[in-house]
Amino acid sequence: MSKPAPTRCRTLNGSSYNASLRERGSLTVWFDPGMAWHAAPSGKQGRQQTFSDAAIQACLTIKVLFGLPLRQTTGFVA
């Protein structure tokens, strides 16, 4: 007995589909408005940090708390 061919689902309206996926699991998280998201210049040679250590720690906490992969975590925070 042969296997049936797998069905392929195609999304014709990709942007609205992505938006609906984002809204499906809508959750509001409040952060301290005084928290600095962007890092202060260090004055050292090399590339400067974009985000502060507190912002990175907050994102990693959300990642572990909800068991999300890193890519989903960045989408969640955005």
C-alpha cells in the first residue's frame, strides 16, 4: 500500500496571515519605563553594544519563562 501524497497548503495573503498569527496569542507585558533599552557607549575599541544588559536579561527571562526559541522571543519582544 503506497502512502498518499501530502497535501500542500499555500497562503495567498501572507502579510495578513502573519498579522493574524501575531494577534492570535496577544499578551501585554509591562516593562519599567525607566529601563534603558539601548546601551551607553563604553569608550572601548570595537563594536559598541546595541542593547543594555538589562534589556538582554529581560528578553532571556521571557524566553525561559515561556519556553520560546530565540527567534520567537525576538518577535514577542518586538
